[in-house]
Amino acid sequence: MIDTVCRAGAGLRLVRTSAFGAMAVLLALSPALALGQVTSGSGDPPAGVPTGVVRVEEDWEIVVKDPSPATDSPQITIVFGPADPESKTHAVFELNHSTQPSYLKGGMQLQVWWGESLVDYRNQHHPSDLYIPNETITFTTATSTGNNKITMEVLKGESQSFGAFGGETYLRAAVQLNRANLDGFDPDYSLRHSGCGWGKNRLQKLSRKSIRYYYADGKLAKQDDTECVIHQ
């Protein structure tokens, strides 16, 4: 197991996450299988999570130390979404590689899963590989409900290697699901299942910087700026 450290001022919180030693091989078969699923939950919101929210945004930061285009590393996978016990709906965002319908080096891919079933995948390849040492990559993942569907997307991406990304249909997908809100959203789900599956030694840091919850009228319900470090 890996300890994910969440920093808030001088405080520290440890969140247990799954090891990713064989993730690259497992992802070729099924990202949902490799990254795990929520196995318990009553549908009640976790402590501290507001009820009645319809949108959740998570801000991410990746610091690449020494990328290797020759070996296609590092390879990072971010898992996000509602992941409720009933549908297990979630998204998989792969950076510097893609695994559907077969493995491809470089670029990025967004996948939407219903349990172990792949619903959709979208590729975005520009330019190709991570190649700039000591670069910082930032982006936001968003999960929202409305019009009888759950939409999962990547927004506001900034990278020297890839350029600006996110906010278009290439990194946005949805699954039909009649759900009025995101009550029961697990804020630690993305922390438990995200990580670096290949080339960890070339990655300086992977962390979630912030998480925000919004009501249907667009008002901010809650914001948590605790930095949760998944890899360092």
C-alpha cells in the first residue's frame, strides 16, 4: 500500500491508496479492474461533504522531473467521478499514454466506465510525448449531473509539453444516469485510485491541490484547499 499525504497548513493526514506496480499491464485489460472500485457505502454523503451539490471540481498538479520520450515515461492515470456503489460510474484520464482500444504511447485519453464496462473513450494527442524536464502540469477534473446524465471532463489544462488542453469534446464524456445530485460523492476516491503506473522515478510530484462543490444555482457549497500528495 502507498500512503497519500494530505497537507493543510502544518497538519498531515494519511490516506491509504493501492499500489500501482503492475498497473500498466492491468490497464491494457481493464482500467476499472486495475484501479479498483468503491466496494461499500450506504449512499449517504461522507462527513463534511455538502448535500444537494450537482458539480464537483478537483484541481491537480503534476511535476515532471526527467521525462523519457524513448521509454514513454512517466505515465500518469487520474481516476475521478461519482463512483457510487450502485453504478460504479467513473472516468479514467491517462496522460502520456492511452490504453483503449489498445496501447498507444504519448498524448492523453479520457475513458468513461460503468463498473467494468467501457462506455466511451476520447483521445487527444498534441503534440505527442512529455519531454520537458522539470515542467509543471495543472488541470481540473469536473463531475456534474443534469439532463439525466453524469458528465465527466478535463478542464483548464496547462503543460509545456502538451500545450493547453481540456474544455473541449475530446476530453469530455457522459453516461446516461438519472441522478438529481452528487450526494454520496467520495472525495477520497480519486486519491485512492490515481497514480503513476510507469516511470515513477521520473515524476517529482502528483497531488490534488483543491476540491470544490457547487449547487445547481452555481453557488459554491464548499471548497477544500488541502493539498493531497499521491506521489513525491
